[in-house]
Amino acid sequence: MNKKIVITGSGGFLGKNLYHILKNNYSILGIDKVDKPFVDEVLDISDRKEIERVLDSFKPDIIVHLAGLVSADACEKYKKLAYRNNVLATKNLVAWAKKNNSLVIYISSDYVYDGIKGNFTEEDKENPIQYYGQTKLESERIVSELDKYIILRPTVMYGWDLEGINFFMQLYRCQRNEEKKRVPIDQISNPTFVLDLCNLIKTIIETPNPIYGKYIATGKESFNRYEFAVRIFDYMEWDKNLLVPVKTSELGQIAKRPLNNSTSSKKVYKIFDFNFNNLIYNLGLIKKYINSIEKTSHQSLLSICIPTYNRAPFLKTCLDSIACQFADQEVYNRVEIIVSDNASLDNTEELVSGYQNRWANIRYFRNNKNLGFDRNILNVVDKAQGEYCWLLGDDDALFENALKTIIAKITLYNCFYFICNWWGFDHKLCSKALRKPNFNFTDDQKYNTVYDFVHSIKNHKSIVGYFSGLSNQIFKKALWDLFSEKEKFVNSQSIYSCILPAVMKYESFCLINEPLVKTRARNIRWETFGMSSLKKRLAMTKEGMKHVFNMYDIRFSNFGLELFFVKEFISQSFINFVKKYLLRNERMGDLVRRIYKFILKK
């Protein structure tokens, strides 16, 4: 019978790689406090009752404990949070494992050493010099009370991780964005390739009656951090002039760093007959993967991706607003239109065929059945061949010269993710219904990362508004394609607003000031949107807000959030009442529309 394995922190860098490697041969349960790919159960493992409930139900043979607060600076700054996540959570897992005779494989850190003598082995005395190392050492002591345990001490884990900020990814982004990177010359360690560590854990799991205890699990070669960065840049053929050597003391980090933390992994090699690969071999694997991404050929710079269903009149307005810009030959050559039809019952197919007869850069795909909104989003992006994708609602339209503008912005800023401004119009998209566009700033706003942008916003409740608008999302398709397990967010009814904040978290980002999209202001189909629909839409918005808050480490009060949405519900209920009942009478409806339009302008 296959072993049952729990992986805590399964949504993290090491966790998702380990889950992927083990999933075909074992029964896996991934646990994390945030809903991500490779996470089967969302919970806080520092909550003893909750973790006991899940473990009692799954009954794992092995617990691979990866979860915790891993930022040394964050641990130093938020010690109570660090203790809860790193020590208390470990106590809960160990308590259950002791009662159920389960093996615990705990991932610790080289930060249990003080970095003075170097070339540390398992026999050397631990002496952490910062709070993070103290919590890892305390957790090691708790785990070592078990009869069956393995403690692994890796350091400076690196590898490809689209959503992460490990040292390799920091270097990748700095060279791609042509930004300087300060790297310490006095921190020495043995960097650990993430797939090597995953394969070591797999080897331990497959070893009958393993020798329990503590093991250093680091790479073969020791480098100072600057030398490590130079080796990476040399092999990847990047510009080394972007690397700036500095001393650790110049970085202004909150937590102390052990300086000479070189280590020896001879014990783990001998006991488990396992060898870590050298740096060049590992970089070769990464480079091959990156080349497969960057050499993907694109026929166009931009794919306008339009999911549609039974809205032919609206779609005609949308397509007209795009096609009229094809008179500009550069625009025509660099833009394609993809229409994914969810088996419409109206004349959508006939309508699009008319445009195809005139323009060769329009492609139409009709689904055999209605796939639902989320799957149609996945389908339309999948069919795109452009370097960038621009999602566009079938009931929206582009401003004149919007395509020329976005091509210029992409060329100018070379960001991976753009959100453009939009303006609310009347129901026919003829005249402006709102006095101002959605964003209220005068210039384009460029950020090094989406994470920086999110944390620059003072009113966090407005964050979800940036990501929830379908027609203002423009992004690099290659990153979307690489995002694993998109299926996890199907039925969210807003799949793009789950995927894009996740995949673009540490990518370059730009808010475009100029309005490029016309939307139908307060576009509510009055005959179908009732109280239940309003509750559903607000519930979706609330879940989207929580998703972004958790993903971007924003603290929030559940009570405060509930209160905010109660106010929103009351406000929107009144608007719905006016639309549903007062607008039925033609004369009253005309009066209410005029008042409503006046209020919106104000």
C-alpha cells in the first residue's frame, strides 16, 4: 500500500517541487495557510485542534514539515508571529506524530550555526545569532524527542520559481530588468539546489528503516554570495556589471547573518548513498528550461482575447472598436484577435465570420458546449499566439488609438504586467456616464514588482478593484502558461484575478494612466440581477480580496472586512431596488436615470 504523506507549506518553493515529485507514487496531502496550487487543505498548523482534525482524518505515515516564517528579518521584527509559525506549529505536529508513531522529516536551516569557524558538520555546537535560527533550533529539539525523525539543514536554496524570490530568481529578474544588484562578499555558504533537496527527501522516504537523526543537506561547493552570483551570471551569459559587491554590514538588514557558514554534507551522502549535483549541472537544467520559455515563437506582439457567450450585439461593438484601428499597418501586423465562443445560441459565429472575411488576423473558436466563464478564459488565452495577452470583455470597447498606445507602452516600459485605465460610459457606449476615469492619477505608474505596487496602496480595500476588471489586464503569456494547476481556480468566476496576482507577484508592473477601455458603467442586467445575485457578486469580491491580502502578506480583520461588505450590500441593494422597480415605469425610469447619471458624474 502506498505511504500517506503530509507536506506542510506545500504551496511554497520547496513544497510545490516536492509535491510534484512525490504525487505519482504516494498519497499526498498538501497543507498551507494560503490557497495556492499544490495545496489540498488550507489551515493554520499552529491551531492545534485544526491540525489534529486534518491529521486524524488523513492518518499520514510521514509528515514532511516545511512550513514556517522563513524570512530572518521578519522573524526578528515579529518574534511572536515567528514563534507561533515556527515553534508552536512544530509542537502540534510532533504531538500528533508521537501518538501515532509517524515519521517526521523536518526542514531546518544552516542558521542554527553562528558562522564563525565554517565547514560545519553535524558534530559542531549550534549557536544561532538571530531569532530565526533560535526558532529553528528550538524546533529541532522538539522534533528530536520523537523516536522516528529526520532533521535536514539546507542553505540558500535556489532554482526556477516563477512566483518566488529565491536568490536565483532575484538575479534573473535584476538582469532581465537591467537593474543593479548588491551582493555580499563576506557571506559564505554551500547553496542547495531545490530539486536536489527534493530528491534527497524522496530517497529518505524510500529507504527502509532509515538511520534517524540530524543531517546537513547542502550543495557540494562553497562560495561567498558574490562569487555564487558571478558564477550564475557567467554560465547564463548575463551582464556581470549589474552585480555590485558589498559587505553584509552595508545592506542594513535587521537580523544578523552568519558569515562563514560553509558546511559538509558527507554524513548524508554516506548514510543515504546520495550525492548533490554540482552548480554547473544544476544551472544547465535551469538554463535549458529558461531557453524553452524565451525561444517560444510568437506571430504577434499582442493577442486580444475575447471570451463570449450569447452577446452578439455587444460583441459587434467591441470588434468594431478594434478593427477600425487596423488601418494602421503596424497595428495590424502586431495584433491578433482571438474569440472563444462558449457555444452561443445567437448569431455570434456568423458575426465573427464577417470580420474574418475582411481581416486575416482574427481567429474564432467555438466550444462544443458552454464551458463556463473560467474555462472559457483559460481557453481563449491558450489559443493566443501573441507575446502579450489583453483580456477584453465582449461588452466593452477600446478607445480610438488604444492599440497604438499599448504597443508603444509595452515597447517603452518592457514590463511583464500592465493594468490600463478605463472610463465608464452609458449603456450604448456613446457618451461618458462618469466624470472621471477609474484611476485618478496624471502619469503612468511603473513599479519594480506587483508586490511593491500593492504595498504602496494606502486603502487596501481598493486593491481588489485593480485585479478584478477583466478588460484592463495585459500580461506576458509565457508566465501565464507556466503557472501550474490553473484548474484550482476554476469556478471562482474570476479566474484571471486569482492567477495574475499570483504569477506576477514579483514581476515588473505598470499602471497606464491613459484610459484605453470603454466600459458600461454599472452594467447590471436589471431583469436578472436580484438580491441573490448581489450577494453572490459581493461574496466573490470578498473572497478575491482575502486571496490578495493573504498572498501579499497584508494583515486584515475578518470583522472589519465583514462590516465593509455589509455596508456595500446595503448600498447596492438600494441601487438594485431603484433599477428593478422604479425603472419599470417609463416616465419614472427616465427621471431616475437622469438623477442617477447626475450623481455618477458628481
